[in-house]
Amino acid sequence: MPRGGKKGNLGGAPKGNKSAAGSGAPKRNKSAVGNAGGAPKGNKSAVGSGPPKGNKSAVGNAGGAAPKGNINAASAEAKAKKNFLKGELLRKEGEYAAALVEYKIAAALDPSVAKYQSCLALAQWNSTYGSHGSITAEEYAICVSNATTAMKLGNSEAAYFRAFLLVRGPDGHGNALGMLGGEEQEFILDQFRARTLLPMPEAALSMACNDYGAVLMFLNRLADAELILQKALASDPQNFKAMTNFAGCFEHTGRFDEAADLYSKALKIRPRFAPALLGLKSAQMLVAWRQQQEALLDPSRPSSTDAAASSIPVELTAAAMPRIDLNDPAYSETEHVIFFYFFLSFFK
């Protein structure tokens, strides 16, 4: 050994620079070997301990699953559809109140679906007025609100049903129609008019025309109503509802004999149809009253139905109030295959 050699260094690196073989990497610059094959402490590798805490990889997030918010949204949509389909089954069985509950849940879970909102409006009507002939002001307002929501979501059938509700009014008889503003009245007329322009079987067209004519009668537009009711009867000469409404036009313009004849014709088709029975009774009373009045007139004076009609006593006028029959798309399911051909698409 040379004289100047130092013991203890065994030919290795100087004490200040120990080799990896002797004792690992230098303290200030440890090698990957001295760090158990991993990266330096300040820069741990993905192999050593997974991604950095602040930047978890998709592997660490259950293989790239959707965020919780998306999972919840998908779950809500699926549940809403399930409740809606359950409501449809209940509705077909005539369980309107139970169907209403399911539609409410579906609409609450997914309020963006127009069909849920429109079925909710229909079920509300079915379970109240449709089931027992009455509806509260609050229930009626809910029906209109739900139909309006569905209409704004683009459901054309809901727009028509909203028009129907506005015609019926909270009492179910259309007495509030004249109180609506001009804009709402035009909306209603547009909806009923549009339905008469759709391609459909003759019997369905006849009923669509009947309903449009009924709305015109509600608004006291009798001349227009006569024209559309004539179209209804041309499409289906056996439409006893259109006959009854047409007879009403005659009755309210002083043509009492014609009214009585048409009421009688409607009753031959449907003997116990209440609006026609009431109409025939009032028309016969008015015919008798007019004959009595004409007997008192100077024989040389020509008879005037207009003059006779204008001086009808109050009690007879009350008896001759309009008995307008408007088809109900919501609960008359035994007949709507005929007179609301396109309304069936709403329930699919």
C-alpha cells in the first residue's frame, strides 16, 4: 500500500461522496436505488404510490365512472319514467286518483318532459270533474297550470286541452268563457279551428267541427257556428251532438220550428240525450208562445220571427239557455276514438 493511502476508504469514494454500492446515494442526492426503486420524495412516481394527491387519475376514480351528479340525474329520469308508465296502466284501468299520484311523482322527478305535465293535467281533470262531475277552483287552476307548462314545453295536445279547460271553466259548463280576455278567446278559437283542419276520419272530423261550433256558440257567434255545424253534419249525418248544437243556433235566432224538428231528429238517434230533451221542451214552449202572439196580431201584418224572438218573456228565455254539448277529451274515453281521433296519440 502506498504510504500516503488512507485506511478505511478501501479504494472507494471519498467520505464526502459515498457510492451507491457502499452506502446508497449521497445524502443530498439519493438515487432511485436508495429510494426503493421509487422517485425522489418530492416527485413520487405513479408506480410508487399512485397519482399525486391533488390530481387523482381516472384509475383511482373507479375506472372513469360518471360524477355523482350525472348518476343522480339518470336515476331520477329512470324513476320518473317508471312512475309515468305505472300511471298509464292505472289510468287505463280507470284508477284516475291513483294514476294522478304516479304522474305527480314523474313530473316532480323530471319536470322537463311535456308528456308528464300534460298527463298530470288530464289526470287531475279525470279524478275530479271526470269522476264525479265537479272540480274545485284550486283543482281547476292546477289543471290549467299543468296544461300550460306542457304547452310551453311544446306539447300541442296540451295546448288544445288548455283551450278546452278555458272553455269549460271551473264550473264545467263554459260560463266563464265570455269573461276571458280577447287574447285568450283567440287562443281558444285557434286551437279548436286548427283541429278541424287535421286529416282524420269523417266521424272524427264531424266531432271536431261540432266542438269548434260549440265554442263559437259560447261566444255568441251564431252565424259562424251554423256554418261549421253544417260541415259537422255533412261529415256525419248521424252526429246527434252536432244536431243538438245546430238546433240551439236555430232556437236562439227565433227559428223555433226548425229547432224543434232538429232536436226531435237528434232524439231519434239518441233517445235519452239530455241536451236534446231540454232543447225540444223549450223549443216547443217557444213555438206555442209565438203562435199565441201571432194570433193577437193584425191578420194583415206579416209574421216576423225576429220580432217574436225579440220579445220572448224572461221565463222562456231562461228555459232556452244554450245547451251546448262539448266533447270532453279527458274522461270520455269510451267515445273519444270517434270524436278525438288524434287525441289517442297523447296517451301513447
